[in-house]
Amino acid sequence: MPDADAPIRVLLVDDHQVVRRGLRTFLEVQGDIEVVGEAADGAEAVARTQELAPDVVLMDLKMPGVDGIEALRLLKEEGSPARILIVTSFTEHRTMVPALRAGAAGYVYKDVDPEALAGAIRSVHAGHVLLQPELAAALLADSGPQVPQGRGGALTDREREVLGHIAAGRSNREIARSLHLSEKTVKTHVSNILMKLDVADRTQAALWAVRNGAAGDS
């Protein structure tokens, strides 16, 4: 069982050394965050993630060779439990939508306030999905085959309730407190929801909830 007091292990992935150095300098003064390694491209990111087992990977998108999106897909195929937080200078939806579909837990821009970056790392590590409203709308507007339709009718009332909380971006711990359940029970519900909706992760489940009117006001 993970140590709740252990620092969040972070891997920095960017092809610019000065960017990695700047991120490391700031993050190393955070008492609850530990930079465990760096990578300069997507291929190295995959290898270093396998080697170091970070909790969170800060991933650039545009890199030579294997880019960030391909690295995300490779990590997802390998079943890596690491949460991937995109750090990007891109603001166009056509760039971010594929990253989120590939398994990213959220994104921040490279000009983000340092404290906000630390908060984003803590947030995705806690199980949150960092999805800005305008990007959620872009994802939902895309009617491509990668948007899972699922079988929402198969969900129990409790599972639909949990799904509403997932769509609101809440972590398992927060859902447990709100519904007066154990975290283990919530985790079981989440696993059942992903299986029944035939989606790979919480981001896709949240999108399904919004698309199908299951988000509610939880």
C-alpha cells in the first residue's frame, strides 16, 4: 500500500534542457514532490517511466523522434499507472484533444504560475482530471469513432452517482467522503463503471457522462 506521506515522484520530459532545469529547480523546493528523473524525448520517457516508476510524468508534446502523444499511447499500451500531465505551449484544441484521448490526465501551459503547476501535479496524483470547459466541449463536439458510446443503461444507481462525481473531477477520496463510502468501495465502483462503459480511463468516463447527460450536479 502506498505511503500517504511519501513525496510525489515526478519525471520531467522535455527536449529543452533549460526547461527541464527550470522545472527541477522549482519542484525540488516543494516538500511533497520529488523529481526522480528526466527525459529528452518520448522514447526515453517510456524507458525512464518503466525504470523509475514515477507517480506523475510532466510531458511535453512536441519533441523529436517519438513525440509526447506517441509516448502517451505507448505508456497506455504498457499499462503504466503513472499519471501524465501535459506541459505545453500549444493552445489549439486539435493538438490537445489527441493527447487527452491518448490518456493524459490533464494539461497546463508552459507559462503557468509555478505554484499552480505544483497544484496541478498534486491534483492529478490525487486522481483528478484537469479538463478545461472549452476543451471538454471540443472533445464532445468531435464525433469521431474514438469517443466511446458505452452501455450506460447497465450502470446501477450508485454507479451513476459515482460517475457524476467523476465528471465533476473529484478523486476517489472525495467521492468516498461525499457518499459516505470507503475508498476501496469507490475504487470498485469506478472499475465497474469503466468496464461497463467500455472506456479506458476516468477522462473518457467523464466525457461519456457529459455527452449522455449523466454528469448531474454532484
